Amino acid sequence: MGGETTSRTTAPPRLRSLFGQSALYGLGGLVSRVLAVVLLPLYTHELTPSDYGAVETLVALGAVLVVVLRLGLPTAFFRFYFDAKDDRGRITLLRTSFWFTMASATLALAAGLLLARPIALELLGSSGRAGVVRAAFVAIWAQMNYEQLTSLFRVEQRAAAFVLASVCNIAITIAATVTLVVVLHRGATGMVLGNAAGTIVVYLALLAYRREQLGLQLDRRLLRELNRFGLPLVPAALGLWVVNFSDRFLLAELRGTREVGLYSIAVRLSSALLLLLTAFSLGWPAFAYAIEDDDHARHTYSNVLTALFFVCCWTSLALGLLAPWLVRLLTQPAFYPSARAVAPLAFSVTAYAGYTVVAIGIGRARRTGSNWLVTGAGAVVNAALNVALIPRYGMLGAAVATLVAYAAMFAGMASLSQRVFPVPYRWERIAALAVGAALLTAVGRGLHASALGAAALIVAYPLLAGASLGVSGARPRLRRLASQLAAMR
């Protein structure tokens, strides 16, 4: 009884700490997402849907290359940082991770610059787009090295410093992108280079800031241990890549880059929810692993999942219902069809949010070798549905395939994680939250609700959710009462 009481009393402060840090992390992402949305009218005026499609295809390529080149090092870095016994061990970990990342990113950059023309011909249908391919590999190099250094702020739980770096990155990126795309009319190449500019400048500043910690040291024994922990995560990450990005390649192949461009607008609008998840994800690993007591961790993880699911479901509902007006407000007429794909993409982010929370149990138990089974199954489901749905339904089929795949991964990871690190998640509440939001979205879209009607449904959700959670929360008490009455008989 005493252990249970302690976990209950310490959970709220821990949750406040997590969401406080997530709010700080989210500031940088908030500015980035807001500016990206505000600038959509400028970009859609200067870029065609085909240009957007080219950029999105290269973003997908970059995502898979980053997964392969990192070899699971970022996750291993977080786990080993908290296992290090002293500052000397942490410095060795930082230097080993830094130089491994630098070497991998530089090799990829060299290969991309040399092979730009054949890559452009294969992926974009024209070797004349080699310039945007080269720009994409510069962006990959910058991203890998920048994220390695900013991850140190995260393990140090210095959210304010992380946000400062992010905001500086965003300010430079926006200025460079607007100059290249709107003023100089450099199109897709300018958009990619502009996004890389801020990352490179801030990375160079971080190098100067961390210069005393970044000596020339690479501990081979430690690197082998990091790879032993991280390598099993690579197939899992590749499975996630298939779910996240393979639809771009299939859309480009089966429906053309214009459809990819439309799909990318739907992705950007649903990224308002991704902002919440990104902010949470930045603080979540360090927070979750820093809880030393397993009982406290289990109780906290359960509360986190319920709270996060409520916020994500509510935001998904809002985005799905308001999508037609948002698209018309922010884009040109050629992009209006994008609204159809926003709702399923938003709910897929909600499913991924659940996956992120329950997957932490696998890392805590150091049983990462089976993660690929879950993400691999999700990738198979996603690929099969994409092949079946995209030819007929285009981007809407791709969005539905993404939603189903993430829902399957959430369920699979929850089952796997519970075997190695059981957590008392409140599944009835999770189901009530998801079903309620999905039904309200279906009603609003099915009836073609006006803006006022959509707003009413959005406002109604927390009231309906509160009522359903009250009913589901009362069921265990009713079962206990029934058992006591039966015993009295």
C-alpha cells in the first residue's frame, strides 16, 4: 500500500515537469509551424504542385538515409547518457557519438554530390533537377550533425537552451527561404537550401559553444556497445520510414508528382498536431528514463498516455473539421483538394503518439531487439494498402493507409511492451477518447457542417469525453462493489 501511495502523490509533479518541458520544447516548433503555414500563400504562389512533390520526395529520401546512417545511435545516446557513472563517461559518449555522426554524414554528402544526376533521373524523372538533389544532401548533412549536438541539451534537460537554438535556426531559415524562393525565384532548390541554411549556421555556433567538450576521441568499445543497443532499432526505424514516407514514392509513381504536392499540403496542415507530438517527444525520453523507481515510472507512463491521447484526439478532430477552410485560407485554388486527406493524417499522428508512449517500456527494459516486428508489420500493412488504395483514391488512399498502419503499430507495440514492462494503462478511456473524436469527425464531414457547426462539434468534444471517461472510470468501482456484495451473501 505504501508504494502505491507514494507513486500516486509523486506522479502529478512529474507530469507537470514533463509537460512544462514539452511546452518549452514546443515553442521553437510552434514558431516554425506557424511561420510555415503563414508562408504557404507565398510558397504556393511561387511553386507548383509538382515542385512541392519533388521536395517531398527528397524529404522522404533524406529520412531513410538518416535512419540508415545513424545506426540507431540517437536512441542509444539517450539510454547510455543516464547510465554513465560520471562526467568523464558522458564526455566520452558525446565525443564518440559526435565523430561517428560527422563521419557518416560526410560520406553521405560526398556520395550525394557525385550521384546527383542519376538520383534526380530515378526519383524525379529528370536529370535536370540534380541541383535540388545536391541541396537535399547538404540538408541531410546539416540535419544529422545539428541534431547530434542539440540532443545534448535534451539529456541535460535544458529546454530553454534547446528552444533558443531552435528559434535562431527558424529565424535564419525563414529569411533564407523567402529570399531564395520569393525574391530570387530559385524554386524547389531554393526551398531546400533555405531550410538547410539556418541549421548550418546554428550548428557552427554550437560547435564553438561546445568546443571544450568536443575533443578528438572515439571509443571503439563504447561505439560497439552503442551499436549493439541501436542496431536492432534500425529495422524498426525503417519500418516507420515506410509508414511515414513510402507513400510519396508510390504517389509519384502511380499518380504523379502533382498528387505528391497536394498530399504535402495535407501533411503540413496536419503537422499542427505533429507540433504537439514533436514537443512531447523531445522531452519524453529523458524524462521517462530519468525516473529511477519502476513503480513510479509505471504510474506516470499510464497518466501520460491518457493525457496525451485526449489532447491529440481533440486536435485531430479540430483539424479534420476545419481543413476545408484552412486550405482555402492558406493556399491557391490548385491545392484545395488537399483538404480531403487532413483528417486521417491527423488521427494517424494521434496513433503514433500512443505508440511513442508505450514504446518507452521496451527501451527501459533494454529489449529493443523485437521492435522491428511491430514496425515491420506496420510497414507491410501500409505498403499493401497503399498499393491497393492509391491507384483509385490517390492521396486519400495514402492517408487512410497511414492511419491504419499507425493504429496497428500502436496496438502491436502496446502488446509487446506490456510483456517486458507491464504498465496499468487505462485502455477503456483511451478507446472512448478515440471513438468519440472519430465519430464527431465523421458526422461533421458527412453532413458537410458549416464553420459554425464544426466549431460546435469541436467545443462539444471535451464535454462528451469527460462524460465517457467518468463512465469508464466508474466501472472498476462498480465491479468491486458487486464483488463485495456477492461476498456478503
